[in-house]
Amino acid sequence: MDDPMFRRFRSRLPHESRKTYAESVIGLVGHLFGTGVIFVSFFLVGWAVSFFLHFLNGIYPFPVEILDFITKFELYLIYGDSVLCAFVLLGGAFRFIAEGWENRK
């Protein structure tokens, strides 16, 4: 566990109170569930804003430049949500690997 990549994730607990494999798996599943909630919440907010803006566009059409900006913003919001969730998933995976690596010793 002296690898520089895992040093940041190393537990500060003494050897006797390290997490078991089952606790690490439960932590990973919780992390995946939390990531899913984050993704769905951002996606629903983006969808609600999109629905509302397209509803307003149906009542009173926006200029073409504004509509293009709104469409690009919606797309970038989904991209940002995906990138954020990917980083959160990678963080959880690295933590799980680090805990598993530490429990090997």
C-alpha cells in the first residue's frame, strides 16, 4: 500500500480496525446508489428546465439565437452531469480498490 496512487485513500485506522471486505462492498454499493441519485436529480432538473423553456417557446417563440443557446446549454448540462458522475464513480472505485488492497496485507 505504499503506491503513491493509493496513499491518499489509505485508512488512518490501526490494523485491527480495518474495514472488512463486506464493509467495503457495502460502501461501494452505497457510493453507486449515491452517484445514481446525483445523476438522476441533475437530469430531472435539466429536463424540467428544458420542458418549461420549450413550453414558453410554444406560447411566445424565442429568437433563433436564444433558442440555439438554450439547446446548447441543455446539452452541456447533461455532459456536465455525466462528467461529474464519472468522477464520483472513479473516486468510489479507487476507494474500494485501496481498501481491498489494504485488507490483503
